[in-house]
Amino acid sequence: MNNKINTQQKILDAAQSLFAETGFNDTSLRQITTKAEVNLASVNYHFGSKKELIQAVLQRYLQIFMPRLDQEFDLLLAKTKPNNLPDILTVFVKPLLELNNVQRRGTRTFLQLLGRGYTDVQGHLRWFINHHYGRTLDKFVLLVQQSCPHLPQSELFWRLHFSLGSIVFTMASTDALAEIALADFDEVVDIEGVIRRLIPYLAAGIAAPVFNQETLLIATPTITDAAANTAATF
């Protein structure tokens, strides 16, 4: 039994490292087995396929992260008034940081893997997450809708997609960002500090007025108008 668990663990650790570094599409099972020092038959025996291995790697984090998040969402939904958006996003912080107890630098790794699922077009991951954690995701969407009733459902889709992109890019660059912050601004920033800095930015972006082409054309000054306005100030 211990040998079986050890083999699974070695495969998961190797796959996680390679998936986060090079992506799902560009990582082969051969690379994983070489890094894990196991044979290809072991992957097929323990996980069945590459898709199921990808799901298993994410599940190590999701099985801890999503139930914690679900509890936080229930507390927010129990309130009689709509929650403000920064408060809704802030409940992600502790569950995310707890992922560092799963693996070293687990928070960043999990968000990188999640981002890979979108950039590498892993449709099976979307199905897997919705199938197992769809109710929790629905609670989050409901909370955001209550906080931002002006957002149509289609616009909310885009705002959340843009937010995920910002999170993934930021998490992938945390080391470089921390070095710049220290060198240029004498600021020491850890992963929690980065996430908390990101929250007000995301909240403002999600809650921004809905883009309207007609309104934009009316509201945006022409070059002539801008020149006139500038001249009037002198």
C-alpha cells in the first residue's frame, strides 16, 4: 500500500511541477515519468489518462480550497443586505493561503495551474470543476450579481474572465514583482500582500460601468473639442 501511495505521490509531484512550468499541452507523459522515475504503465494504472492526471493534480488543491470557500460564501449569503465587492473577494484570501500547507508555494502553484487550464484550453477541467464544485461557483456568481445588479450576465462573464487573467499573470510574476518592489520602492511584499493589493483593483474592474459603444461615442470628446477645452484653460 505504501509503495502504491508513494508512486502516486511521485507522479503527482512531477506532473504538477511540469504542468505549472511548461503547461498541460507541452508536457508529455514521457517527461512526467522521467521526472518521477517511474514507468509509463504506472501512470496508466494509477490515473488512466493524461486528462485524469491533470484533474488529480488540481484536485489536491480544490478538495481543500473549495469547501473552505463554500463556507465563506454561506456566511456572506446569510446576511440580509448585499455584500460589497471587496468583502466578497477578500474571503478568497485565507483559503488561498492555506494551500501553502498542501505544497510549498501552493497558493501560487494552484493559481498557475488554474490559469493553464484556460490558456491551454482544457475543456475537461472546466467540466470537472463545474461537476464537483458547481454549487460553490454559483454562490460566488450570485454574490457578485447581488453586489453589482447593473451587470448583465454576459458582461459578468467577461469581467470574471478578465479578473482571472489578472490573477494568473500576477501569480506567475510574483518573484519578479517582489524584486522590483524591493529594489525600486524598498517594499518587502509576500504572497498575501500581493493578493490583498490585487483585490481593490479587481473589485473596481468588475464593478465598472458597462461598456456602451453609443455612450462612448457621445461622451468621448473629439480632437477639436479637446483642443478647444485646452485653449479655454489659458
